[in-house]
Amino acid sequence: MNELIFATNNQHKINEVQSMLDVSWKLITLKEAGIATEIPEPFDTLEDNAGAKSQFIFNATGKDCFSEDTGLEVMALNNAPGVHSARYAGEHGNDKANIEKLLQQLMSIQHRTARFRTIISLILKGKEYRFEGTCPGIITSFPKGENGFGYDPVFIPEGADKTFAEMNMEEKNSYSHRKKAVSQLLQFLNQYNGQSKN
């Protein structure tokens, strides 16, 4: 069993990513890894924040780890909220307030195209690798659905007729930006495993 520290204590994210992982990999949360401090996200890009988080964990534990930074980029808002998605309304993790602010900003806007973008930073044996996944779609006029988290109730992925929050995990994974980035990560890890056995 290979263990990877995942830079989150968000159980929704843990469940979502663990559901995509091969059985030979086990996710370790920050709490399980003994990291209780808030990991800084000081940068203006998803790439830099993801890299900073994985480096922080590796420096603290010396163990293989990965972090991800995900943002919702709305074209009519110059790609906002972007890197500030989790604290768009000011308070980190207040999904309801973030959605309310987003819908208010888009109230008079007809073109509501957007995309979710995930950057993964993996540190394996001290070396960093990055992976990216995107999911285009549109922002709805009001929230729909009870599943998921973040902006899921107001985001309909391209090719679908319901929001992420109206989908089960399997449906969401078929579109998910995070699934696309994690798939690249897994492909890399499987190749890495194969090479290390040779």
C-alpha cells in the first residue's frame, strides 16, 4: 500500500479523490499526517498556491504528498473568483455567501460561461510534478441540488442538463475537472510504480 498525504482536511475532497484512486494508493489527510497549522496560500495563481502547499507538507514531513488548488473562472468577470474562489465573499469556506456574491455579480449578465480549473502539485521522492484538469460550463441563475460543495449548486458542466450538486459522485466524476487532473496524476503514479519495479 502506497501512502500519499493529500493537502486537505475537507472530507468532501477526500471522498471525491479516494473514489477515483486505485486500491494500491491510500490518502492520508493533513490531520492524520500531524499537520495542524493552516497552510498558507499567498499567491495569485492556482499553480503557485498548489506548489507552495505541497512544498510546505514535504518540508514538514519528508513524505510523498500532493496538493490541489481549484478555482472557478467566470469569463464575464475576468476569470474571477479564480484563485479567491474559497473566500470570494470574505470568509473562507462559506459556500452560501460565495454563491450569493457570484449570482449578484452576474445578475444582469447573459453570457455566463465559466470553467472549473484544478492544478495538482505532486512531490514524489523530493521532485515536483504538476497536472491540470478543466471543466467548461455555465453558471445558473439560482442554486439547484443538495450534493457536492462549493459552487456545485450553480454550475452546469458542458454537455449536461443539471448542476454538479444534482449529480451523484459517479455522474460528477464523468465531467469533473478534479477527476481529469487526478486521472493524469494516477497515470503518472502507475507508470512510476511500474518503472520503480523494473
